Amino acid sequence: MAQKEGRWPRFQGNFTRYAGKIAANKLLLTLRDSFIIVAATSMIAGFAIMMQNVFIDPTNGLIFGQQGLRLGKLISGSWGAWTHSGLFSGLTTTGNLIGLVSNGSLNTFAVLLVVIFSHTFSRKYFPKSKEHMTSVLYALGAFFICMPWHFKYPLTGTQKSVDVLNYMDTSFFGTKGVFAALLISGLAVWIYNKSLEKNLTIKMPDSVPPAVARSFESLIPGVITMGVFIILTGISTSFTGETMPELLLTILQKPALAISGTGIFAFISQFTWGLLQWFGIHPTSIWGPIFGLTWNINDTQNMLGQAHHIYSTLFMNFSTVAAGSCSVSPVLALLLFSKRIAAKKISKIAIMPAIFNISEPITFGLPIILNPLYFIPWVVAQPLAFYIGIFFTKINFIGPIVNNVSWTVPTLISGLLYTGSIKGLIVQAVIVFITTAIYVPFVKMDNKINADAIQENAEFNAIKEPK
């Protein structure tokens, strides 16, 4: 028995130590921070697209469309009259204008990533650099050097394509260029700063203003950086017939996306998500960068209507975080079935944050973290909620998630917004019910384990009550 007790603490210590090292890795932190910053623009675009699809769309929207409140027909008398009305035309124009926000965010995701990643990379790896924005400048230059400036453009509705010369293939500005943005900008920042460290610079007299001096100081490292990528582009196009972004898309991004679209990838991500949390390690530290290179790309393509991926971080948020499996479910189970005064008080405090999908009050307050009693329901609830959502998607009860909703929007309301349909609310309600039920046996087990404390509390309350 003593041997078994010794193995568990040893496993716990080793797991926490190694997972902590991974989570603290400088490159992963750089990737995570970069994707978090760029995600701000994606959130704005996602909110705009949600407004466009859910509320403004006069054909399929929740307010005016045939699958919603059907106000379009109510206002005009018939669907035919509605489609020819001025309000229909105005809503369509408004929706198209709101959709333009995608051009400054989702459609330029890779370019934004070059700027943010190169700046973050420079700060973390070269903290002594006098001017990090210069690194960004040359990273952008390297990225545009490598872009396809000669490509074949397919003609719509035909199998023909035309040669386009001296114009940039802007499709790599978006999700197609994510891997190229990271690798090219990271390498550019490294080459530039290493050249500076080798003192391959033009030294200006002290009388020259600092800004001017730094500009001249960057010339030789900048030339070296640009020259390297001109050579790499020449090698790539000569030996493979593809530019670097095209080549990276073929050998890295497409396989990564293919792997992330498999069931085993989805299961591992969802199972380890709760497992890491139970050990007190925030899962986004590890999975954030991985999702940034895979499921976040699926998010963007779904929002732009370029694809209909089932596996995405939008779907994960809809089915697990926003469906309350990480926060609402354990709190509801405790509120309804716990007899321990301490647990009741904690759950009453935690219910309001849980409504907005904030789980820390219950995970640290009960606690759930490192609590063997709640290990099974906590680790099981996340993948179970995910696959309940998958089930309803597979039977076409709901479609792939295309709307980006803030993760703090309360459960059920978020289901309505994610899907633009009452069906999303129903799916989340089912998830909350089932995942709450998982916790009930363990809450009752907690009552039995702490039966003495419950009895003492009851006796103390009886003494306090006036006769």
C-alpha cells in the first residue's frame, strides 16, 4: 500500500515538473503571446461577422430570416415582398459594409502575425536591442521578398488560369501564410540581431542624433537579412518551382492542418486540457501555440466562409467553455447536492463567475485542483462535452461553428450566438445537464467522506437556533 502511495506523488511531481517546463518554454511563450495579441483583431472581426450573420442578415438571420423570428415576412406580408423591400436592401448593404472589417484582420492575419511575432521574438530573445521595431521592419521586408510575385490565378467558373506577373498573391496574407509568417519573420529577426551583435554596423559620430545613428547602424545587418532571403527565394524557386510560402504551405501547414483534423488530435487536446488544469497548469500555455497553428486557422476559414471545419477553437469554446462544463457544471452539482456548509458557501460565491465561464473560484476555492475526489469528473467533463457537440454536428442538428463569440458570454446565450439558432442553446443545455450529472455521484461521495463534519455542523446549527 505504501508503495502505491509513493508512486502517485512521484508521478504527480514528475508530471507537474515536465509540464511546467514545457509551459515555460520561451518559444512557446513567444508564440502564445503573439497569437493572443493578434487574436484581438480576430475577435473584432468575429464579432462583426456574428452581427452580420445573426442579427443583420435579412435572409437567414436570427431576427429577420426564415429560421429566426421571421420579422421580414411579418413586416412585408410575404417573403417575396420582403426581398424587394428597401429595408431588405438596407440591411444587405449594412451587412456588406460590416463584413469589410475582415479585410483589416482575418484576410491580413499572416501580415499582422509577422509584425507581432517579430516584435515579441525580438524582445524575448534579444532584450538588449536598442530598437525592436527595426527588427519588425526587416521581418516584413523578408516576408514580402519571399511572397509569390508570379503565380497562376484560376478564372472563376472555368478550369483555365492566367499568369499574373509583378503582382503579389495576397491569399498568403491570410491563413495560408501563417507558417511562412512565423518562420520567415523569426529567422529574419535572428539574422538581423546576430549581425548587430557581431558589430557588422556603420558607426556614426556621437554628434549624430540617436535616431539617425540607429538608422545607419541597421543598414548592413538589414542588407544581410534581405540578401539571405533573396538567396533563399532563388534556391526555393529554382529547385522546387515554388516560393518559400508556397513550399512551407505544402510541407508544413497542410500536414499540420490534416493532423489537427483527426479524431485522435481532438481527443488528446480535450483530455489533456482538463488534466493539465487539475495539476494547476493553465492549458493555454501548452495548447495555445498549437491551436494557433491549427484550429485557429480553421476558425478564420470558417468565419470567412472559406471552409466548414468541425474541429476548431470556436467549436471547442461553444461545446466546453461556453457550455459550462468547466465552471457551471461543478457549481450546479455542489449547489444542488452538497451537504457540506463550506462547499455550499464556495459554490454560492462561485456561481456568478461561473455564469460568465470563469472557473477559478471553484477550481481553487473548493478546490478541484489536485483534489483526488474530483479528478475523474473534471477530466471527463471536457472531452464528453466536446463529443456531445460533435454528435449534434454529425447528425446535422447544428452546423460547424462560424461565429466568434466572447468566451465570457453566459452559457445558453452563447449557444444562441455561436450557431445563430435556438438549436445551439438546446445543445448547450444538454451538455450542462449531462456534465452536471457526472459530478453528482462524487458530490454525494464527498458528503459521505465528510459525514462527521456535516453532522457536527448540523448539531452546531441546532444549538444556535432559539427554542
